[in-house]
Amino acid sequence: MTPLMEVHDFAVGFGSAQPVKGVSFDVTAGEMLAIVGESGSGKSLTALGLIGLLPSHARKTGSIRLAGRDLSDLSERQWRSIRGREIGMIFQEPMTSLNPVLTVGEQIVEVLRIHDKIDRRSARKRAIELLDLVNIPEAGRRIDDYPHQLSGGMRQRVMIAIGVACNPKLLIADEATTALDVTIQAQILQLLDNLRLNLNMAVILITHDLGIVAQWADRVMVMYAGRKVEEGLPQPVFEHPYHPYTRGLLAASPRAEVGQHYRDGPLLEIPGSIVSSLHEKGCAFRPRCPDARASCGQAVPPIKLISDGRYAACPLVPSQFGRVSHDALVGA
Amino acid sequence: MTSSQSTALSPSLLVAVGRSTEIASPPPDAAEAEKEWSYTRAPDALSARSAYQSRRGLRREIRIFLTNPNAIVGVLFLASVVVTALLAPLLYPGDPLEMVSRPFLWPGQNADYPLGTDSMGRDVLAGIVHGARISLTVGIVATALGLTIGIGIGAVAGYFGGWVDEVLVKIIEIFQTLPNFVLLVVLVAIAQPTVTTVTAAIGIITWPTVARLTRAEFRAIREKDYVLAARSLGYGHARIVFAEILPNALPPIIVTSSVMVAGAILMEAALSFMGLGDPNRVSWGSMIGSGRDVIRTAWYLTALPGLAIVFTVISLNLISDGLNDALNPRFSEERR
């Protein structure tokens, strides 16, 4: 099965800074791929790059292929026919992502009329169907509401309705549930999951919530400082994380385990923060890595296939195979 | 490879789906649940909801505007001026510049000329009624012209930014460094002073204000999430500018435009006062100008058209204030 989207060595630079330093990954049709990493790891820039919305002064290299078609050097006009029709996107803030002066219906009708070239009446009918599809009750009445009359969860549903209006092959959800409370998060993710199964649509889920990844993603890709550091199925990645950064992320997430209650001590953290990566020679995670060796500072470790479908970018992986206890991570 | 992965994962996925159907049911269940809920919904909740529904869109702003007594006074006075101007040919057919009676009839002296006659024996009330046409036409058309140029240039500068913005801002600054009224006088003096040229000249000197305001609004709104969202849906520049950003940028522009009408009326009056207006048309400014010589003996000749200007401008300012209150979201939230 050929992948729907192939990203090869995609990099983004601004001036002397290089926030995305070459990531490669595939997305298969109907698959939910999660990209995780802390703020500044280049997740959102990668997502914007996939839909051609990077600022004009950004330098992009590498290739992006969608269903075999190279998207790297499309004109703005060609991009417009891809955005919304082939690739949809939903953003983090449902409160501000809808235009406040247009009704929900007008906003859905507009995108349908641009891409599907249908008349106003059938566009409106389709808009009501779409609101129904995203589980908005009384879609026929809600369609004439303005965004300020809807709750955050409702607005994110509307955003999803707009995003999937033209049956895109790929939907990018950039932190789409971060601004919502946990119950609504679960509903929205359930909705996305149903939609991608029903519409055979691939979803790229960008998040820093590992719980969401574990429950919903088919595959997970961990990014650190603009590079992919680990990739695999969620269960193996979370049970046997290879890269020290993934281990750190997992250790830093609260879990229902002994020793995780706040009374038993603070939650673990990864010391330090993402360092400015100019003139970097070795592994970007080296300053924060509990297992760093002198050799880590020599060259950037390449991402290697460790076992079937599992990739990691750490030279120490084979020697550290196996479940890593929290104590080992804290180290001292 | 990936397909085998997803099959390997499917049991856990199914578990996940099964677990969360309790939280969010798929469409058919949701519809059923909706029916059940509508059955148990309290009647007051239903009525409250319909009341909420009924005042959506512009109605809220209109309601705020209409509960403002100042704005009502302004609208009523301006409406009466507009009606007078529209009815002028019926009320006073013929040329208001015609001599109809003996000069210097004071207001109230002769019932046929309630506001008296001027130094040439022309009917003052006829002049004021016809003058309203000129003042309003010039005010509205000049503002429309200024708005069109200003919004166009401001939108392009604010939306595209970069060198386009720099060039346009420089042009705006050139206009702003020139004293407005001097530029106006020069423009009118070069062209023949007719109503058209005066209107065009006023439009040309007022657009930079609108352009600056529009540019500032566009620069702020350009960064909003919904503009990024619109771009992510494949919208073109024109659609984003006119359908997405402009409606959001309009409230301050609308408020400014009502003040601009007042400003244009004043500028036209000032030009006419200086004798630079259209000599063949009577306007409030030209009436004040011709009454100036006899201001000590027949002050009513300057005072009456002056009052017409004052009240019209005040009513426009009251409307502007009312619009500002109604269209400024922060303010209207407090009043709600």
C-alpha cells in the first residue's frame, strides 16, 4: 500500500535559525498519526509546512508528496486548490478560529462553494448534513448561529465540519483538543476517529498529551528540536521507549501508578529546556540526557530502524533495550 | 507494513471506541438522545432559548443604538434635514438665488418669508432648504469617495505588508504632512469650482485618515486565527480581504465615516464662505459668506445658516457616538 503522504527530509529555516531540521515520515490513508513533542520541537511548523502556510520568509527544503504528487514547488494558486479540498486543518483555539461576523452556516457554505462549485441551496443542505455529522444537535437551527452563541466544544465541532466539508484525504489537527476540557476532548477525539473511519481520511494529530496518543493514535512520532527522534506503534513506544527523550516525556506524565501521587513527591521532569540549536554538532538532547556520553557530542545521531516499524535516533538504544524504571531516569 | 500495524492495533482501538461511546454516541444514538432530552426539557429553558435566538446578528447592535437617547435625537434631526433636502424642489420650486422681495426683511416680518430676506432680497428659508441639498450631497459623496480610496489603499497596505505597505504608508504620510485645508483650496482653485470638483477635492484630502485606520485594523486582524483558518481552506486573497477581514474591520470605519460626513460639510461651508464654492448653487457656507458684510446690522443672515450647519454636524456627531457605543464590543457587553 503506497502511503498517502510522504514527507522526506523536510526542513524549515528562518534566517540563521532552523526550527525544523529534516523530518521524514509517511501517512497512510485512513491512519491516525500522532506527532508529539514539547513546545518548540517543530510540530506546528511541520504541520503548517504540510499545508503550505509557512510565512513567506521561511526557507523550506525537502519534499512533500501527496498521493504521488510533489507539493514542494506549487504556486500559491495551486496550493489553494489543495488546501481545504485535499488537506484540511483544524487549529488549537476554537474560540478564535471562526470568523465572528459570519454565521456558522455561511462559513461552511463558503468553503463548499469554493471547492465543490455547488449552488447556495445545496451547499446549505450539505452544511446542515455536515453539522449533523459532527453531532451538533438541531443542526437546522444551529446553522444560523454566530460563533459567539456556541460553546468551545461546539465551535471545534464546527471547525471540524468545515475541515472535512470537501472530503479531504488528510486532516491535520494541530493541538485541536488542547483548549477543551477533558470530557469535550474525548468527544472530539471520538468524533475525529469516527470521521476518519467513515471517510477513509488520514489524520495527523499534533499534541503533547500522551494519554490521547495512547488511546487514539495508530502510530506515534516523537519530535525533539526539529527532528524525529522516535517512531512506532503507541503501545510498544510507550512500553519500551528507546529514546531517552521519549522516556523522559513518559516519566513526566502523571499516571495511575504507585509513586505518582503528588503526596509521594513531585512529578518527574526533564531538566533544562530545548536549547538554541545554532552551531549544533551532536545530539540536540545531549545537554538534558541522563545517559549522554562524550560520543553524543560528535555527530547528530541518525534515525535508525530498530525493529519492525520502530525507529529511534539514539546510538545507545541497543544497549539499553528493555523497560526503563523511573529510578533509572532520575538517576540521582 | 502500515496496514499490518493497524490490524495489530485494532483490538485495542475497538476497546477504545467501545469505551468512549458512553461519552459521545455516534449520530443515530445522538438523535435519539436529543428526542429524549427535548421531552424532558423544562418549558422555561425552551422559551429562554428562543428569546436568545431572536436577538442575534445586527439586532443587538441596533437595539443598543436605539436605546441611546442622544443617538435618537441625532437620527431624528438628520432625518428631518434629509427629508427637507429631498423635498426642496417641491417646497421652494425655482431658483433660490432669485430676488423675490425687498432686501433685509427680518425673520417674522413677512409671513411669506418666515426667515426673512438677505441683502439682495433672496428668501433665506429657500436658501437654507436648498443649501441642505448641497451640504448633504457634498458630505455624503465626498465621504463615500474618501472611504472607497481609503479602505482600498489601507486594506492593501495592511493585508500584504512588506514593501507594498511601505510605499503606501509613504504616500499617506505625504498627504498628511500637507495642511488639509490649504491643499483643498489649491485643488479647488486649479479646477473650476463646481459641486463635483469640490466633492472630489474633499474626498481626496480625507482618504488618508480612513486609510490609516483601515491599515491598522487589517494589520491586527490579519494575524487572527480565523484568517489563518481561512487560508488553510484555500481561500484567495480577495476573498480573505473582503469576506473575512473587512466585515471585522468595519465598526471603527463606520464610526469615523459619520464624523467624516460632518467634516466634509464643514469643509464645503468653509470653501463657500471664502467664495471658492460653486457660484451657481446656494449652500449654507455661501449664505454665511454673503451675510458676512452686514453681520452687524443683519446678523440673522449669518446666524441662521450657521445654526443649520451646527445642528447638522452635532447630530452627525451624536450618531457617531451612538454607533461607537453600539459597535464597540467591549462597551456593548457592559450595557447588555
